[in-house]
Amino acid sequence: MNLAADFKEIDTKLYRYMLKELTQKDNKCHDCKDISCAAAVLNSNQLDLVSSNSQESLFKKGEVILNEGSLTSHIIYLKAGIAKEYIKGTGEKERILRLVKKHSYLGLPSLFGDRINHYSYSALEDCKVCYIDINVFNGLVRENGNFAYEILVSTSRDSLSNINRFIHRSQKKIFGRVAEAILYFAKIIYESDEFELPFSRQEFADLIDVSRESATRVLLKFNSEGIIQIKDRSLLVVNMDLLEQISRKG
DNA sequence: CCATTAATTTAGT
DNA sequence: ACTAAATTAATGG
């Protein structure tokens, strides 16, 4: 019986076990199934760097992920769930800019434009996010052209579609706005004719900048005219063509 | 732990 | 603004 030898063996086993755990953790980005298309073009070393400088976190429905005014110390990547991007008005009325689907970054515009975040984000569904250190992220942009290109593509797309939405919105009457919002859900967010609204009528109204009363009024009108079927928060688009006409004509 | 009730939020008029 | 309905929190067993 050799106590010292036993301890040494245990010690070795423990060491190996910890090493394995650490390696697996360090490896987390390599086999992440929710990896962004930008991160997919990183080489192995760069992925290692991201792995060791990122942190996963979960948010429950309704929780605030990021507040406007906070410092951009980390970039946030949405791995799962849907978040809303909004600004809190100085008063009570908040304005929802857009919804963010999984597999995209939160707060990219603020990243290159300023040191503070301009928008707030909160979880409409349970969300899984990854925090990535801002310096590491910036380093990758400078170092890897393909990565930078992917980031540029996604920010440009976002800004184009946002500007389009805002321009159209200012020209449209209330029916057109509601129709457009429904199409936005059906085509872009859920890619299905049938879906659950992820939020209240109030928030729906905030998204298209109409009063809550008007929003419900129009939703019910569409419902009674057979263009959509809405019950509580579940919505089914019946007449997509007509909805598109209404959206175009305003 | 579950059930009942109280309080808050939401929808429609 | 007001009411009804629904969802969530709190209480007591």
C-alpha cells in the first residue's frame, strides 16, 4: 500500500479530467450549431480566440438583454429566440424599431458608430445569447477580410430594410401599416402564414407607430373581412394577395 | 407541493 | 377612459 502513489494517481486523473473539461470549453465555438455566417469563415486560431473570450447567457421571455446608454463592452450574438430592438421614449411610449431573429448580432450599428449602445433589446421569447469581447471582435474585423465582409453584408442589409420600412411607414395610412406589419411577421420573422404574435397589442402598435386602439380596430376589421384569422395572439393569413395590395397601396 | 384568491396586465369598446 | 378577461403573483393549507 502506497498512499503517495495513490494520491498521485488520483491527482493525475483529476488533472486529465479538468484538462478535458477545459479543452471542451475552449472548443465550444467550433462545434456550435448556431454559429453566425460571419464566424463560420474564421480560421481555427481565430475561433479559439473567440471561444476563450465569449460567454453564453440565457434570458427569459420579457427580460431586458441590453439597455440603451450602456457601454459597448461586448458584442451580443443571438443564438436562439427572438428579441425586439427598441428605444425608450423620454416618456412612457417606447418605439420598436424591429425584431431580431436568431443568428444575428445585437447592437452592431452602435459598435462601429459609438461607444454606447443606442438601442435597447429585450427577449420576446426565451433567448440564448453569446457575449463576445469587443476588442476581440474588432481585432477579427481588422484581421480577417472575409469576416469583416460578412459583418458588413449583414449590417447593410439591416439598414436597407429598416430604412425601407421607415420610408414606407411615413407614407402609409393605418391599414397599410398594419398589413405591412402582418406581412413582416409572415414573411420575414416566421416565414409562415400562421404564427403567434410574440407580444401584446400595445407592442404591436408600438412597432408600427399607431395607437393601440387603432391597431386592434384594424386587426379585427381584417379578421371580419376574412383577410386574416386572429384569435388572441395566434394569427393566420388567409388572403396574402389582398394583404400585399393593402400594404402597397397604403 | 398544489389550490384558491388577490393583483396586475391586456384587449376591446 | 372604463370594463371584462386573462395572466401572474401571493397566500395558506
